Amino acid sequence: MISNRVSVKLEQKIAYVSLNRPEKHNGLDKQMIVDLVKVAKQINKNSTIRCVILQGAGASFCAGLDFNYVAKNPSMIMRFFLKLPWTKDNMFQRVAHIWRDLSVPVIAVVHGNCFGAGMQIILACDYRIATPDANLSILEMKWGLIPDMSGMTTLSQLTRIDIAQELTMTGRFFSGTQALEYGLVSKVSDSPLVEAKILADKICQQSPDAIAATKYLFKKTWKKDTRIVLFWERITQLRLLGRKNQRIAMKNALTKKGNKKDFIDRSSF
């Protein structure tokens, strides 16, 4: 799973996905958008992968959409903005929101610049660990635009409306430390990749079916009516009960000798 713009390394059931255009601070061009979506789809089909760490090569995570490239290739805008009738998103939205749709947790490692499209990609991840001095911005206002790569979905779940509006309307830059205060990153660390690896290892020790079910359940129920939440709780639990990984988890929890059995590959959820 390696492409021109995105590299992938599989290690101990963790997929390390790197945006690989460092000379442009990982600015998104047509090929990088296509490759990111392709890689995410490949990960979702690989039942041995239990967690994803998403990072950027070089000095930055992602400086956003490469507008110099777009200016020279204007047809890309219409092609990626149009949505097929049977899909829920267009290509611009999919490159970010697809990480939220994966069955496995996705941890974004944020350093350097993270602007516009890069910001919307990390917001669609399950966890965001940033360096304190990371430089972030919802930068679309600079170009006379609004965030339209699923940012409205994720911003509304992570922060207050006044914070979201102010950052969107001004396009101002803020640090990783400030992003933590706003609820837009999960944690700050001088070594975000190390922290991400620790978290990913802990996730990989759990039942992959239960982890996938947890992500699915929160996506279905977050900020929904109580009756709907209780319904999806029951349905999701029923899909877990009695499965082989659930039985393994029970045996592991009851064992006193420390010789715990490893889980089988995750089932589709």
C-alpha cells in the first residue's frame, strides 16, 4: 500500500500512513487526494489492521489544499466537487471524512503547519496528538471560502459554536496548546508519534470487534436523542455477544495466569 503521494508501513497491526509531499508541506494536489482515499479503502478491507497512525512527512502535517496546483488545474475543482447521486459525499469531503468512516481508530500526529484541508483531515480522526508549537488554522477564509471537506460535521462535535465560528471567520493561526483548550486536539506532546504509538498499542490489546463497535456506536449516537442512543446500544451489543473475539475477551479477563490468548482478526462492523 504505497503510492506516489502517500506511504504506508504496517507494523504490529498498526498502519502508519504518511502524507508524502514534504517539499510542499504535504499540500494536497489531485494525486494526493486520490491516493489518500485509496489507502483508506485498502486499510478498511484489511482485517488484520487494528489502528491507524496518520502523519505528515517533513516539516509539516499538511499545509492544506495546494492552491498553486489548483490554479494550474482548475478542472479538478468541478470534478472533485460534484457528488454522485448514490454517494453521501464528494471527493473533497471524502478525503477527510473517510478516516471517520474507517472501522478502526485513527490517530493523527500533528506537527508544523496544519491548515485548511489538513485541519479538516485531522478533525475527522478519532484522536489528535499535536506538538505544543504546531501551527493550525481553519484557513479557508483567506481564499474567500468556507470549510467544505466535512469540517462542519466534525467541528460541531468537538468545540463550541462561538469558537468554531470565530476560528472560521478570522482564519487566524493558533498553537497546538490553544487547540487543546478549544477541544480540537486530544493531547499535546513534544513527542506526538511516541504518544500515538502508546495509545495504538493499548487499542491493539483489546478485542478488535469491540473497538470497531465502539467507534461505530459513538458515530451513530453522539448528541442524539436518548431513545435513539438506547436503541443503538442494544443493537450494537447484540452484534458482539457470543462472537469469538468476545469469548476470547471473557477468557482473558478471567484468567489468573497471565497467558492471555490473542484475538482473531476483526469482523466487519
